[in-house]
Amino acid sequence: MLIETQAGAAFDLDRPWQLHPQVSVRPERFGALLYHFGTRRLSFLKSPALLTVVRSLGDAPSAREACRRAGLTQAELPAYAAALRTLATSQMISPREPA
Amino acid sequence: MTQRGSPPALVEQFQYGLDAPICLTWELTYACNLSCVHCLSSSGRRDPRELTTAECRAVIDELERMQVFYVNIGGGEPTVRPDFWDLVDYATSHHVGVKFSTNGVKISPEIARRLAASDYVDVQISLDGATAEVNDAVRGAGSYATALRAMRNLARAGFRGFKISVVVTRQNVGQLDDFQAIADRFGGQLRLTRLRPSGRGADVWDELHPTGGQQRQLYDWLLARGEQVLTGDSFFHLAAYGDPLPGLNLCGAGRVVCLIDPVGDVYACPFAIHESFLAGNVRGPGGFAAVWRESELFARLRRPQTGGACRSCSAYDSCRGGCMAAKFFTGLPLDGPDPECVKGHGEHALAAVAGAPVPRPFGDHSHRNRPVPVTIGRRPDRACDENPLAGFRP
């Protein structure tokens, strides 16, 4: 569970993740706004591709697979992993038990 | 790619406005049991034209369709509306979260338990002094005790993280650590906001707004606490000191926020209740969405701003000229410095307009027969206008 608590820790791309059930997503021109009703915090997704990734997390066996499905290249992966880590730190996305 | 990634680009996006506000302030009634000297909306008496329960529900339906995540409900004292709790339930069951501001008068142990049970309601208790003496001078006799009783009830009901909302004044800026101690004691979170010369605040601003030295003290205090203390993004004019405070650091008026007042009028922001910032009314054709999307005023606010007299200032990219409402109600041009400009340009600008007429706040709902209980700042018109209990300490 290194992901949830340690800022700066690596993001585990290979496990299943999900959008937190208390998070609401509003698509915008620049990406999306996220609001967490539990923590009452607002976050921004600054690219439509990141929105695609976040939305498909719940159906993908891993975050890596969600990124692949969104059409991300290997070179783009580190930036997206960093963004997902930030989202995990603020509880916008949470680990999901494998099906 | 989230909030911390590359903020400037996002701020650009927000400057040109969104299809729906991120959140908005909705004042449900002008009725209030108090008569705070700095009330932004000059509240006191109910307005007979206030939106009915059915009209309020229609607004909530629209907010749900527009995916507005939450509304900041205020007033007046919103909890004195008999349908208040029903409207809160209606909003949360329609995916519109509610954060409401109250002086605490209706927060009984039973209500506190009910609030603690909901994930979609947040409570903000107003407190403008860490002691009864400082608070009651601004908010009226007994208001400190009422607020603390509400906090105690919330804490006992297990409501964690409710907000304690403080308008920073010259008189309470020395109590910041004491406010934090009160928040810690009740498991609340501190929220500091800026005093605006709006509503009745116009009458007391000269004597209540923090001095230059106090602004610096406030900035240092806030910077040291980071995201621990909320500010509603209200001190972005202080970003000109150097590092920005947490938040968007942008005037969101008409771009990402707005105000719906008790009679359904939509203003650019809660601090700008004046016809110059009136965009329309939710009772008009197309409702709130049409006002938000089609108002000429909002279109104008979303166009790039020139910066005017501030353009040549090195700090302009940080403070962006400060607060529109603060400028307007002190008689300053909107494209010049904020009256509390940390570089001192506001003082020169104020001196330049001294003696000129200042726009008056719009729509006074103050109690007619109750003198506003001031002991700080305002001189009573006649000796008997002074509250006989002013200065009384039990």
C-alpha cells in the first residue's frame, strides 16, 4: 500500500484501480473537473486522454492496460503514471481488488 | 497533469469561463437573526419576492443538469427558512453537494446528528473573533456563544472537519493562532476570508480592513500553513508578496463562480451585489443556465483583461489586479490596483479618487428598527443609536 500514503512513491501501474465511488467527474474542454464528496476537494485533469484513462480504470485489469486502451505510447507513460499517483494521493482514484 | 502539474495553462482556461460554474454561492434569504456590521448582503429582513420552495427546487434541478458539484448556501441566515432542511435534502439527493454558512443559531444537538450522518453536507460556522469581545463587536451580542454552542454540538455528533469561517479584520488578525486552537478543539477546519467593502461592509471597511503590516503578517501565517487553512481563494491579491497561496489565484467572478441571490438575481460574485454586476434572473426564460451562458456581462468578464494601470507592475502576473468588488465599492477603476495592493499602489489610487462619489451597495435589507450593534468603527448617528450593551462583558 505504498501508493496511498507516501507522496513521491512510485505508482503501481500493474494493479487494478478505480475512480473513487464518491468522486464526480465533469468533462471540460481542457480535460475534466473532479470533485470528491468525501474529502470535499477539487482536482483537475488537464488532458482529455487522462480523462479517458481515469474513466476506463474500473474496467481494466491494470492502470497500464487502461493507458494502453487510451492510446498512450510508452514514452507518454511516465507522465501519466505521475498524474495517476497524484490522483491516488488525493484519493480521487483508489486501489481495486482484482476480480 | 493534475492540479500541481502546470497551473498557468489551467488558469488561462478558467479566465475564459466554463460552461457551468465550478461552484456557486446561493443566498437563500435576506432574513437574519443577526445584524453583522460588515454583512456583504446587507441582510436582516426577508424580501417578499424570495424564491419559493418550488422555484428553489427548479434551480437545483438545473444545477444537477449542469453538473455543478456543490453550492455554497448562505444568506442572510439560511437556516431560518422553514424549508431549508428540505432543500438541503433535495439538493443532496440530486447530486448537488451543499456547504452552508450559518451563525449556528439552528444547530441543535439533533440537527448536528443529522448533519453528521450525511457525506454530502458541509457546515461553515461564522466567527469573527476568537473571543466574545472581538466577535460580538462585529456580529452582535451573544453571537460568539451561539457559534461555540453550534461547534460543540457538531463535535459531539461526530461531525469532523466542519469549517470555522473567519472574516479577517484589523481587530482579529492578531488572533489567528487562537482561531486555530478553537478549530483544533472542536475538530474543525479553519477558513479565513477577506473583508470586502460590500453591503454594510462599505460603511466599516475603512476601520476594519487590515493594515499593510497586518496583511504581511496574515500572508506569512497563511503561507506557513499551506493547505491546512482554507481561504476560498480570497487573498490572491497577497500573491504579489512572492509565492502564491494555495488555490487558483484568480478572480473567478462570472468565469467559474457567481451568486444567486434570494430573489433569483444572478450576480458575478457574492461580493458584487450591485446592478453593474447583475447578469440576469433565474426566473427569466432559460433559467440559470441561460444567464450563465448568455449574459453579456459574463461574456465581458471572460474576455482577456488589459491590466490597465497595473500592466507595468512586476507583480501583475501574481495578483492580476486583485478583487473587482473591492475596487468597485471603494470607487477605484476596475482596471487599476486593488485598494489593498501590497505594493502600496492602492493607497495612491484611493487618494486620487478621494472625495469622488463611490457606488453604493444595492438593495438594503437591514433591520429597520435595530441599530447595527457596533462598538468598533462606526460612530452612531445619535448617541442613543449605540447599542446599550456595547462594551458590556458578563
